[in-house]
Amino acid sequence: MLEKKSLKTQFIITFVLIILLSIIATIVTYFAGFILFTQIEYKKVYPANYPEKMIPDLEDYIRREGTLLLNKRNRNLLEQRVPSKVILYQVVDENGEIIYGTEHHKILNGKEDLYNKVNTTIKMDGRYAKMIPVFNSRGKISGAISLSYAITPYYPETSDKIWFTFVFMVIIFSPFIYIVVFTFAFSRILAKNTGKPVNMLIDAIRKVKEKDLDFDLDYRAENELGKLCEAFDEMKNELKKSLMSQWKAEQERQEMVQALAHDMKTPLSVIQGYTESLLDNGSGNAEQTANYLRVIKEKADQASELIREILYAMELERSGEDIHAVSIDIRSFLMKKKESYEMISRDKKIVFEVNVSCQNRGEAIFPVDVGKLDRILDNVISNSIRYTPENGRIRINADMARDRIHFKICDTGKGFSRKDLSNLFRKFYKGDEARSHKNGHVGLGLYIAKKLVEMHGGSIAAFNDNDRGACVAFDLPFIRNNDNGEI
């Protein structure tokens, strides 16, 4: 289609079509004019040479009649033969003096002029006059008859002249008329082809001005306007993406502030209450004072931990961290972690199990970023400890393959709800709000764990075990340390 072509090509094609169609239409018009003229010739109009063709017959008639035509009383003989609307005649004697006729302009100046002009065609004031001599019986010139005419088309009726003149002018100027008509027609088509995307762009600009980015530019063409619409659509999408990112960042910032304020409220309230009790009671009982101070320190540490966790999450989002892999014995590493977890959860008497299996390996040696793995396990297992009941059980399995290590942590808690499974790794998601508040849980643990796993190039997932316990599994691919080449 023409509208899909480049503007230069559209212009060239339009120009060529205007010229070509104008030429074809002109040829058809000229041919139609020729046919029209041949049909009405000698009916509505006589050609310009029509009087000239009549002269020979009139000349023969004059020579036959001779001196009879010089008599004024016989003027009806000429008037019957000479068409007065086309040809004027003038009868003169042997001295060139006018006897009678329809031509009143004096043509000859004396006898000598008569002898000089007989049998000749005289040009005068845009007309032509044929001078025909009249001989007497002795063969001498007794006079002459002039027949004057104009070389122009002759119209028997005035109305026909007006009509045919108009048609003739239209035919003569038809090339210019067709160029104007086709230029107007094709300019409308060209304007429509270019106007559609231009109007779409104007409407799109208005929508962007009104902060409405939910639209598409439905114009596809391999031309300048198509590329312009495509570029504008890409700009709009990038702008929309940027605004969505800003909106999301602002929303997360508000959520972070709200979460921090909410979770800081409890430890700060406790600190404030115990501090006021100390101030009210003075030095008081030494043991009671020590207990108060221990609670204050515990809540201050809890508040500090909340702040550190939020700052760490923000740092991960802003710049990420480098991976520094070191080959470690996974079994020894997990057994040390098991001891620390048992110490943390000793009040709940939770039993920890560690199982390490190696595929095609003699030892449980694997390159990992120890610091990040430590934080991943802490965040996942602290969540399990939080929701595992007293005398519960937490299993830590590590299956080592040649190219990756698969961790699976399962507890004997109530498991994840459907809502938990959809939102578990989302920032600031807390699940059970009552327990989250009680434990100072800000909802970043599993979010940070997911970020750290993905930084390793691995994946993490949550699901419920067959016995309704909650499970979190993640993979860490084999990593070669770029710093020292250790694996």
C-alpha cells in the first residue's frame, strides 16, 4: 500500500501518477474533441477554410454570367449564390468604381489598380479578397467582382459559437485542468496517509501530557512516520517503566518506613517503660535493676538488628555484592551451624538434624561464599525456628552434585498457607502479624535470602512437606573464585 512506503517514495509515485493520468486524460479529451468536431462540422460550425473552398465555384459562375452581373438590377443573381454571412462581394466598373455589393469598403483605387489586382488575392484588415475580372463580348475588361472572406471558423448560430468556444477552450487547456484536478485528488490521499499517524502522535502527546500512558500507537509501517511512531511508543514504554519503578521504589520506601516504625515501636516502648521505672525507683533493688538493664539491652539490640537488616536489604538492591567462593567442608560447616541454632532455640527444645549426601564425591568439599551462605541459612532457619512449636524438629539436608549443591530445610510447624506461598519472598511480608510483631520480625529475612541465592545464579522455593511441615529449598551452583582461582 502507498501509505506504508517512505514519504519520498509516496511523493514520487504521487507526482508520476499526476503527470501520467493527466497525459492519458488529455489524449482522451483531444480525441473526444476531434470526434465531436467531425460530428458537428458543417452542422454547427464551418471550418476556417470553408469560404476559400467556395471561391472556385463562385468564380466559374461569375465568368459564365459575365457583364450581366455588372447591372445593378441583377444583384439578386449574386445574392442568391454568394452566402452573405461568410463571403462579402463588391461589383466595380472598368474604372474601379463601386456599382453595388455587400462589401462597402473601397478596395480599388482607379482603373490602373483594377488591372493590377485582377485574378489576385488581396489581404486587407485580416480578411482576404479575390478579384475576379468580368469580360465583355470583345474580350475587354468591363469591370470586376471581389469576393472577400476571413479565415476563421463560421458559426451559423450565435449560441453555437458561445458553446463551441467554451468547449474548445476547455479542450485546449485540459492538460492544466487535469494537473490541477489530479493534484488536488492525490494531495488529499497523501494528506490522509500522512495525517493518520500525525494525528495519532498528536493524540498520544496529549495523553502523555495528561499523564495517561495506557495506550498503544496502532500504526506499523516501514517509513519515516512508522519509525517515528515506533520510537515514540518505545519512549512511552520506557517512561512508563521508569515511572512504575519510581512508584514502586516510593511504595517500598513507604512500606519500609512503616515497617520500621511499627517494629521499632515495641522495643522502644519497652526501653522507655523500663527506663522510667529505673528513674522512678532510684537505685532500688540491685537484682531488679540488673534485670531491667538486661531487658533494655535486649530490646536495643533487637532495634539495632531491625535497622541493620533494612540497611542490608537496601544495599543489596542498590549495588549488590561480589561473590567470593572458598572451598569448605559442607558437613563440618553445617554441624557448626547446628550447634549455634540449638543454642538459639534451647528454650523451645527444638531438635536439629543435619544430613549431607555427596554424588560422585569422596568428600563434602564445595566452593561457596561462606558469608552469604551463612546469612541465607540464618534467615531461612530463623524463620523455621519462629514457627516451629516446642519440642519440634528442623531438618537440614544438603545434597551435593558435581555442578551444584541443593539445600532443603523443613520444620514440623503448621506449614505455609496459600497466601504465604504466594508472598513469602516478597519484601516486608510478615505472614502471621501477631507473631511477627512479637518477635520483632520486619519481613526481610526470606527476601534477603532469595536475593543472595539469585546472586549465586541459583533458585529458591517454598512448599509444604507431606506431613504438613514447611520447607524451603534452594540451589547454589558451582562457583570458581575469580580472585585467586580457588574452587
